[in-house]
Amino acid sequence: MEFIKQLKERAAANKQRIVLPEGTEERTLSAADIILSEGFANIILIGSPDKIGSEATRLGLKNIDKAVIVDPNNHPKLDDYANYLYEIRQSKGLTLEEARKLVTNPLYLSVLMIKNRDADGEVAGADNATGDVLRPAFQIVKTLPGISVVSGAFVMILNNKEFGENGMMVFADCAVHPDPTARELAEIAVASASTARSIAGFKEPRIAMLSFSTKGSAKHAMVDKVVEATKIAKEMAPELLIDGDLQSDAAIIPAIGTKKAGNSPVAGKANVLIFPNLECGNIAYKLVQRMANAEAIGPVLQGMAAPINDLSRGCSVSDIVNLVAITANQAAGI
Ligand code: ACO
């Protein structure tokens, strides 16, 4: 796929260290082997070196010796990491003893490595639930300045090239924050504009704040939230093209956009769709993926102070390779 090829080329030009905490998991190891053979990122695998070695042999992988392997029970900085974790989480009731135990958990160790600049980004989730991957990241690296919530965007690649940017669109939040306030929804929109630029390569993100109402056609507290979020997003980033409340047809079909929201800079030509809550976003991206046979690339986590991305447990080897390419681009700040 051209999009992924470009991401890999950009990543290869500025190689980052991506840590894979599920280093003994079969699909993760196979993905690491492909990434190392293609050479677009440096890979750190967390797991027992013996287990990684025997799995690599069993799977016939030829490139794993190019990875850095970190034994979670034997990392030279475990004490430093435990002290740091205790320092930042003691106010939340964490004891030093608990911190010492937590740092040997690969999902905590990987985030502490990133925080300590011993790695540049992380991809996990082939073997662990979303909450278990995200919690250490929320606790340790936290969010970017001005952003209080992490959210998850998908780059959707549609067969119908009339939509978005030659068939490419960004959908958010489809993965993380169940019920955002108006302020949080505004932050999700602003963060999605960055993802649209840096990952999807859109020069001009055009952001539709979706609702079941277009320009006040329906009255409801849910519509009020979207209207308020649009106002806040415009204040946060006055340079962005952003509009709402818009129904999805008014957002993406030019004739309907013109009819329902005539002077909107976004209606009819949106390339970024912001859903009012996670139910809408998650349901919508999966329906488009299945019913329109679209590629759904992500979730790309946005708003986090370091690039950490979560896989679905049903992921394929190529899903992991692709998400590492995205994470490497985020880490390089490309
Ligand atoms: N952004 C930033 N920080 C957050 C966020 C967020 N979106 N959500 C929680 N946090 C922080 C909290 O402030 C808290 O920090 P603190 O301990 O320093 O005070 C910490 O994370 C833990 O907060 P909890 O409310 O206890 O969060 P919990 O860990 O229970 O849940 C989670 C977070 C797992 C992300 C939850 O919101 C969730 O389950 N979301 C849905 C995920 C999901 O199932 N998505 C659909 C599947 S993914 C897919 O289909 C692609």
C-alpha cells in the first residue's frame, strides 16, 4: 500500500528505537523480524532472552539478532525506574515495594524506558487489553501541553476516491475516551488535525464536528455539546478549518453540504471526522471498514506526550509492522 510505503521510507530516513514489550509473542516476533529486515526502525524486544531465542528459531526468523533484547528482570536501571515510579505515583498511594514489582512488568518497563529516553516509542496490545497498555502511559508520560485527553484516530483508506483526500480520511476518537466533555472533544479535534498532517499527510485538515444536527437543525443537549466543542476548538486553534454541528452527509457530500450549511468552509469536503463520543466513533469506523471494504489504519494514539500505540488483540503481523511505521514517524516528529 502506497501510504504505508511512504511511512516506512520516512521512518527509515530517521531511524527511531521502538520498544515491543510483548517480545515473546509470536506475531510480535514475526513483525520485528520483518521490520529489522526492512530496516525502517531499531527494535527493542522485552522478554526472556532464552524464550525470544527459542521462539525465533522455531519460527525460522533470521533477523532477530539485530534487535536489542531486554530481560525485564535484569534491566540495569530497574532500581532507578522503581524510584522514579514511586516518586511520581506515591501521591496516588503507590508504595516503593509495589513500584519495584511494577517495573518488571514489560508494559511499565517499556513506558519507563521511553520516559528515560532509553527508547523513542512503543507498540503493544497483541497480547494485552487496551486498558493495560494505556494505563502505564497515562500514569507516566501523560498528555501533551494544552491537551488533557488521549484519543485514538484511524486513517481510513476508502475505495471511493471522491471522499476526503483522494479517498483518505481521519476518524476520531474511535478507540479511547468514552464520553468526552465539550472541552475534551475540542482537544480531540485539535489533536486529530496534527495526526491528519503528520501521519495522513494532509496539507489542509478540514474538520467536521459530527452530530445528528446540521447548524442547529435539531435541539438537544448532545447537539449543544458539539456546538460548544466547535467553539472551543476554534479558540484553541484559530488557524484550523473546523465546523460543526454537521451531520455526516452534510460533512462529506458536496451537494448536501451546500444545501444544509452553505457558507461552511468544511461542509461537503471534510477530510477529518470527529465523532461526539466513543460509541459513535468505534461503531462508525468498524462499519465503514467492513461495509465499504476500507483499510482502517490505527488506532493512532494522539495527545500523549510520547508515541505509544495500542494494537487490537486480533491484529495480524502486518498490522504490527504498520503501527510500528506510524509510531516511528510520530517519534521522529515527521
Ligand atoms: N487521556 C489521558 N489520561 C487518561 C485518559 C485519557 N483518555 N483516561 C484515563 N486517564 C488517566 C486518568 O486521569 C488516571 O490518571 P491518574 O491515575 O494519574 O489520576 C489514569 O489514566 C487511570 O484512569 P482511570 O479512569 O482509572 O482509567 P482506566 O484505566 O480505568 O481507563 C481506559 C482508561 C482503559 C482507556 C478507559 O477509558 C477505557 O476502557 N476506554 C475504552 C477503551 C476501549 O475499550 N476502546 C475500544 C476498543 S479499541 C478498538 O476497537 C480499536
